[in-house]
Amino acid sequence: MGMGKEKKILVMENNIFVTIAIPLYNKEQYIERCFNSVAKQTYKNIECIIVEDCSTDNSMRIAEQLIANYIGPIKFLLIKHEQNEGLSVSRNTGIFNSKGDYIFFLDADDEITEICISSLVALAEKYPGVDMVQGGILLCKDKDEIFHPKEKLPEIIKGNMEIRKKYQSHNHIPVSTWNKLVRKEFIRNNNLYFKKGLVHEDLHWKHFWLKSIECFAFTTNVTYIYYVVSDSIMTNTNLFQSISTHLTIAEDILNNLDLNFLEQEINEARWILLWQKERILSDEKYSLLLNKCNKLLNKLPKSHCYILLAIREISRELKRIIKVVIYKILGKNIVLKIKVIINNVK
């Protein structure tokens, strides 16, 4: 990160309003570090929503004290769940309550660099309407390591097909939800909310945003510091939860196949299911999941069925187009009246 780039970022006009969403559950030893990294941002047009998910430690008290003592331009808001809902629901709460043009997800046991939001917003302003902006990652465990893709990504990739080819062919784009500046309307328009109850919700969410994204930008600036800690979800997830979540991901892939990437998605579901079957068979205590896994494996279409699936997807797309045309021609109110009349006749 050269000083020239940082100075250029610092003189931005701060036109884009950004929401930083932080799910908080039992992170009393980390939340101050995370909070301070937000408070030190060089970009100031920010609100930060901390979603407290009924912690059993002092996380909420610490967060309340940090907000009470903060003096500065960033707007901090603490939202408390009435009962423990999990990480996915906490992220959704952040989305539903956000006022920003873009949303940035930050885990409470990590932190962001001072130029994080400035770096990401610089590309959002350079490419108006960009759906996502990805920054560089610093991993912290035994030693620091900067995330570098195997092949340098361009600053901007446009077109869903091009983005998916880059992702699925080389897996260059990190699957993580955090460290991505995401356009809020992109989330809302494509119903990209997180599914409740999953422990690998990032993997599930990736599959669906990848279907809809049209513009993805990348900065080489390090924007996120990821700490590998012993009590994180990634290091503390039991195998039963992990297998169950992967089965759900495979099931949702098969229930939402994409015509343009039919073979790739079927192969992805097959790989996930075969991996989970191997994990299930490794210990008898996971045998309760075997029946669901086998059912999903039997649901995998054979290659000669791809044409039938394609026809089904084309039919769905035609129905959607016809519906849009009818609404435009007749208007929403008339269409609703016609529906009422039809229902009464039935």
C-alpha cells in the first residue's frame, strides 16, 4: 500500500453512505478491538450496526460502554435480539435496519484496516452501481499472510457469465461474507438474505449471489484482518452441524439450478454430497444423516436429463417474462382485480 494511494483515498467526497454490520455473540475479549477499528476509519460517512444476539458474557455491556464513550462522526447503533437467533439472522437484522447504500459485514473477533472503507468506496464511486467490492485480507494466526489470488484479478469484472467463469474455473474470489462491500439494492432485489440455522452460511449465500451478480470490483489494498481464534465458528463447529449444513446447501443447489451453468451446478452438488457421505460413514453417530444424503444423491439428474431440465428452466423464464409484460400493459391494480375475480369463480 503506497502512501500515494492512501492520500488519494483520504480526499474522497464521502458521497456513498456505508453500513457496517457486526453480529455480536460472546466476543467480550475481541469486541473493543473490532469497535476501535471502525471508529478509526478514514472514511466517515458510515453507520455501524452492532447486533447483540443474547450473549452470555459481557459482550453487550462492553459494546454499550464503547458506544457511550465514542465521540465522532460515525453513527453507532446497538440492536438487541430478544432471543438467540444465530449468525444468519443477526446479519439479516443488520440488513433490515441499514440505511446505507452499501453494506459491509464485519465479524466481531476481527478488525478492519483504517483505509478499509475508503479503499472499497473508491471503487464503488469509480464504477457506479457495482454490486460488490472485494478487498485484500491479512490472516493472523501463527504468522501473517496476505491473501493473493493465484492469478491477479482485474480491477473490475462485468457480466454474470464472466464473473462465474472466473469464480468457478479458478476459485479466485474468497467465499467469505466479510470483507465485501455489497450494494444494498443488490441484496434486496435478489432476496439475498441469509438462511437461518446454517453454520456455513457464507457457502450457501455465495451460491445465490453468484447467480445474480453483474459487476464485481477488486482492490489489492489490505482491508480486513482475519484472526483465527479457538472459539470461532470455523474452528468450533461440530461435524454433525457441518454435514447437515452441507446437505442443505446441496439440496438448495438442486432446487435452484441455473440454466446457464446446469452441468457445473449439478457437479458441485454431486461433489458436496459424495464428500458428506464419506464424512457420515466415518462414524456411526452421524448415520441419522445418511438417509437424506442418499435421497439427494438419487435426486441428481443424469446427463441425458439435462435437456429436460433446460426446458423446465426456459419455461419458468418465459412465465416470468409474460408476467412482467402483463403487469406493464394492464397495470398492477387491474391484474390484482382479475386475480380476485378468478379466485371468486373457483
